[in-house]
Amino acid sequence: MTNPPRRALGREPAADRALAAGPAAGRHDPIPSGVRVIAGTLRRAGHEAHLVGGSVRDLLRGVEPADWDLATDALPERLLELFPDALYENRFGTVAVKVEGETYEVTTYRHDGPYTDHRRPDAVVFGARLDDDLARRDFTVNAMALAIGEDADEEADPSAIRDPFGGQVDLAAGILRAVGDPAARFREDSLRMLRAVRFAATLGFAVEPRTLAAIEADAPLASSVSGERVLVELLLLLAAPVPSMGLRLAQETGLLAAIAPELARQRGVPQDKVPGEDLWDHTCRTVDAAPRPLPGEPPLLRLAALLHDIGKPATFADGHFVGHEAVGASLTEAWLTELHAPRVLTADTVNLVRHHMFVYAAGWTDAAVRRFIRRCGASAIDDLLDLRTADNVGSGLAPDVDGLESLRARCREQLEARVALDLAGLAINGDDLMKALDIPAGPTLGRLLDRLLEMVLVDPMLNDRSRLLTVARELVAADSAESGTGDAAGPSAGTQPT
């Protein structure tokens, strides 16, 4: 991948003005006042105060940073003296300081000891030099610092940026380069390799060749990263403008095989869709076609798009993937559980994977539409249809193949009519039937309720308490007469669309 050259902030006049101008120049200060309060307190006490990491990178890109991290020569104990309400809860020198209702992380300059577990340093040594602190960071674009104070006018000179590893040059060129020896950086902390593919997608950057080669060499180490951290990086990657940039890098470098072996198996599996492309290509296309999540929302649709065909390699036979959606749902649940994903996110993703292979026909009755909604879940209908739309695009087809928008409109019509679509929507419940018909709780009662719901799905006008009780009595009497056992309800009626 190649990127057009970009000019770093501090290298073109307009960008210089954006960094240098503060309130006095009539511009909005991009740095929160709480961050400046912390910096001012530190500097008045004789300490240094620098913005570091992604906050500097994003400021230079003209993007509002998601986090504001500060670094200082003040030791953690000194930070607790200066900010009595702060919390110091780890051994890595990070103190959480709350100002104006927001919490900011302030970290003492440090350099790290050995990383025997490829994730965390065995020990840290606090220091007084900013450059030592920057030298331990992952990528050059994240190894810059900006000296700040309480007054926004203090950065009138872009030279306030400390950049010992050429981060501004790489930022301008759209290049992701490890600080120092890339192999050493990744063997210290294997999470950095996942961050590399994530940054490639979120920033749209190319990975520098030596850095890329080091990832390929040490990709198996990524299996030591905790499930929680893998999930964080994955969700951030999926929220990128073009997530396939990172996904393809993960596959090509071997990272995908280390963290998601079932997904990695898709490479080379044939697909009769886009000529010359395999199952993995289809998955990447589908993920890119899925709607990007709103800020602060989990990328549910893109996660489901990533996993919708995860069951295909295991079911591939004679050019077909029979039952891959059911197998995929099981694999999805197992993998997301391994990553310790939130239960709601796991359940919603599994549901979408399980039901994405529906086949709609214009001849469906309204009852069939209602059964479809019941089977998939009313709250999942829009997401399921969006997933199928992305699946169509990923297959090289038009988005609305098979009348998806017609089905969406028909589902919306049924939902707006507030007809009963599940047992909770029935005008009677189990207690009503037990009292009126003297039926004990248990499977017999459950089957009777299912039969009543099926009848209501066919004829919503039947959903009246009195009418349903009458029908229930008739069903019980008919079953008793037929079987002579008093079993109130036989097999439940089918629920598939017809």
C-alpha cells in the first residue's frame, strides 16, 4: 500500500498557525482546560509537563484526540502531593488525576526493564529525561511530546514539539515505523504488533518494511496477548474507515492465525462470487461494506460481518457450505467468549451470524414475515438486513438483491402495527392458562402457549384474552379426545416462513 505524501504540522504555514494560535489569536484552544490546569500546577512546582503519545500525533493531524496523556519528571509520590485526590494504582508510574470532572493520566518519565512475558516490563525505572521515556514507545508517530503550560499562548513556537525519532516526518509520509529495533519492540510487548495493524487501518498508514518484517517474524507471540486486549484492538480496527487494510495485514503477517485461527483458515477456500477471490477476500469486502459504527458505539455489524462465514472452512464439501451458519454461530460464541467480550455483544453477534442465511421471496404472506421477525428477534431485524446488504456487496452483487428493502419495509409495517410476535405479546400468559384450565406448569403448558402464538402470528385479530382462552380450551379438549391421555398440547406448530 502506498500513501500520498503528507506534510507534517509545523512544516507548512497553515499548520504552524493552527498549533501556535491560542485564544489570544481568536482561535479555540484544542487542549482541554483540565489538561492545562495539571500542566500549570506541575510547572509552577518546578516540574516538566508534556503531552505525549497519540494526543500529540492527533493534534498534528488536526484530529481531536480521544485521550490526553501527560508525562513529567515528577515522581508518583510527588504527583500525589500536588494532586491530593489523585489515584496511583499501578507500578508503572501512572497517576490518575481528576480535574473539572474529567480524569487524565499523568505518567512519570521511565525506562523499562526486561519483558519476559512479552507483554509487561518486569520492572520500571523512573527517570528525569523525556527522551528516555519516548524511546520506550512503540511507533515514531507516537513518540513525540509537546511541552504545555496553563496558558494556551505558551506554544507560540512549533519547536515546543520534542521529536527525537522523526515522528513528524513519518506522519507527513503516512508511514508507521517502530521506534528503534522493531524486533526488540515487538518481543518486549507483542500487543504492539496488533496495534500496528490497527493503526494501519485507523490512520491509513503503510507499515515500514523493517517493521513489517519484524511482525511477520514474531507474529506467533501475539497468542500471548490477553483476550481482553485482543478484543479492544479488534473493535478499534473494525471502526476504521477501511478496516480491511488492517485485516489483510493481520492475515498476511500471520497475526490472524495467532489470535483467530478459524478466521485465518478462510484464506484459500474457494468462493463462487467475485472472480479470482477467495473466502477471505469475500469476508474483507463484506466488513468494508458494513456500516461504520457511530462514535462510542461498538462495531456490532462489522464484527458480525467479520464472523458471518467463520463456519465455512469447517463445512466446505463439494463446493458447498451446508449448515455453515449454525457452525459459525457456535464458533463465534466460543471465540468471543474466549476474548471475554461483553455478553450482550456476544449474543447479538451470534444471533446475526446464525440467521444471516435467510431466503426471502415476494410471495411471503404477512404471517411469514411475522414468523421471520419472531425467529430472528425484532430488535435485530435492521441489523440483520444491513448485514445481508453488506454480504451482497461483498459477493459482488447489488445491495438490494433478493428484495431486501421490500422485506425491510414489510417488517417495519408489522412492527409498527404492534402485533404479537413473541409470548410476551400474547394477551394471556401461563398463569392465565393454569388458573382457567387447571394445567400444571411444565412442557405441556409451554407447548400450548407456542401453539397459541402460532395462531396469533397467522391471525393477529385472535390476540384477545377471552378468545385465546376459548381456543385454548378447544385445543385441550381436542388433544384429550384424540390421545385419551389428557395431554393438553401436542407438537408445536412450525415457525419457518412460508
